[in-house]
Amino acid sequence: MDVRAFDFDLPPELIAQEPPRDRGGSRLLHLDRATGAIQHTTVAAFPDLLRAGDLVVVNDTRVFPARLLGRRIPSGGAVECLLVARLAVEPAPDGEVWEALMHPGQKLKPGARVVFEGVHTIHGEVLEQRFFGRRVVRLWTEDGSAIDEAVDAIGHIPLPPYIKRDDVPSDRDRYQTVFAHARGSIAAPTAGLHFTPAILDALRARGVGLTTITLHVGYGTFQPVRAERVEDHHVEAEHYDISAAAADALSRARADGRRIIAVGTTTTRTLEHVARSGAGTITPGGGATDLFIYPGFEFHIVNALLTNFHLPKSSLLMLVAAFAGLDLVRSAYDAAVAGGYRFYSYGDAMFIT
């Protein structure tokens, strides 16, 4: 399948640069797969679209401030480092080893030294040069404090590159879901950003269940599709965890024939991966998934999907097209553009039933 089939024109002014003034104040496009009907409403009315017995599943991962801004040694030139994945799981006496996206790539060859300063000072040395700006870098702190502690103190929230502004202190809250718990993501599971305590209360009042799973959003979620054929793209593995309580709630919902509502593409990928790994049985535990969902995929567990509007030619848009059908998704996106919906991470949402 040609990747160009997932391209579309988006006026730049529809790319949300700020979160909505009120969390939960976004618009919601409801797409009915059976009829193709489109309804325009708000996220605050999301509970009204559900029925008693539905099970809503959210991703409780927590974004950490993975973007480090510093300087090269000895030149003093500016350097940026986005921590992608810790490669050395156990802390080493001489620091931790991470894979990172670093800029400026051409000047950061093996042996290059960098420093990131604040209430803690983090030193870094490039160990290996990889493709597409990636580096393996050793990090250590000047005062011996833990890397996670230092990163949390001086790092910046890794806003996506299509948000053309610097991060601000309020992004530490707004680029985080209200149920964020497990630290480990370098991007937010953005469909979850719309939820508020009031919306959660309304779901409970309606008899709708809610459970959490964890998928730590890494490079696999947002890596560009560089292949010309969809089938040639490979998603990098990301780590997940399913608690015993979540596995039980999911298993009971399936046994009862109740709908499972996935909030976000990360939740969808995790659920579908676990269902396949267990031959249809949802079992608790952790692991990694590189599942790539695109048209032709057969869904086994997700019955409805709440998701944001995604980038052209992205693997996330391909997942949505696999769930609803490419023609219906293109119609919905056309309606969203015509209606002035806000797109991407801080944008509006779509509910597909």
C-alpha cells in the first residue's frame, strides 16, 4: 500500500500550539463506522456517547522532561539532547548509557563532550554515532545524584517539533494526563490529555468502567514513516505493563460481551498486542511491543477508539484508518479541516464507534 494514500493538506493555523484554555474543553468529532455519520460535539459530552457496562482503557504513562539543553565542551556551542531510551538498566559507577537524538549531529561524533547545567549538572560523552541523528551517550552528574533526579530537575518537557514555541512551566502539567503515574514516556498519550476529574465522575455515574494500562511512549510511536510502501515500515519496540486488575477487568468485559473503549493509539496497540500474545487471553505482565497496525489489520479486542487528529503519512493515522477504513477517515479529516478543528497533540479529538 502506498504511503501517499495517507497524505492530506492541513492549513498550518490548525496545528494547535497551545492546550485548550480548560482541560476537557476540546471539540469532539464522533464518527460512526456503520453508517459513516459524523456528529460534532465536545469532549465534555464524551460520557453521553457511552453506555453502562462499557470499559474505558487509558494509558497511565508519565512523560518525563527528556529534552536537555546545554553546550558542547570546549567550544560552548549550543547542543540539544532528547533522551530516547536507557540502554544500561542498572546504574553504572561511571554513569548511565542512553540512546538519544542529538543536535547538531554533524558536530557530535564519538568522543564529543557536552554539559547540561542547572540545579544539577549533567555531563555527557558521545560513545557511538547512529543513523538519523541518534547517538549513544554516557551521562553522569557532577554531584553524584541519580540521573533521573537530575533530568527531572533541569530537563524540558519534550513538546513535538510542530509546536513552534519553547516549553513553559505549565506544560509540565498540561502535557500530562490526569491519570499519569508510571514515569517513562518521551511523548504524551495525547488522547488522554482531554480527561478531567469531572469527566471521570460522569463516566462512573453512567456505569462506565475505567482501567489503566501502561505503554511508555518512545521513538516507535512518533518515528517517521520513511518507506514508500506501508508494509515496509517497522515500528520500534516500546515497553508496556498490564496489571492483574486491568487484565481481570478486560477479561470480564470480553466475557460479558461489553464494549472496550481504547483511549489513544498507544492503548490500542498494547491491547491488541497482548490479545495476540495470549492467543486471545489477557494476562497480566510486562513486555515490549513493536506491533504496527495498518489497513488490513484484524482487531480482536478494541471496539471503539478515542484519538486525536494525527500527522499525514504517520503510523498513527494508519492505525486509525485500519480501525475505521481509509475512506471514512479521509471524510472525517476533511470535515475536521473544514470545521476548523485543532490538530495534533494539543488539538481536538475524534471518537470512532
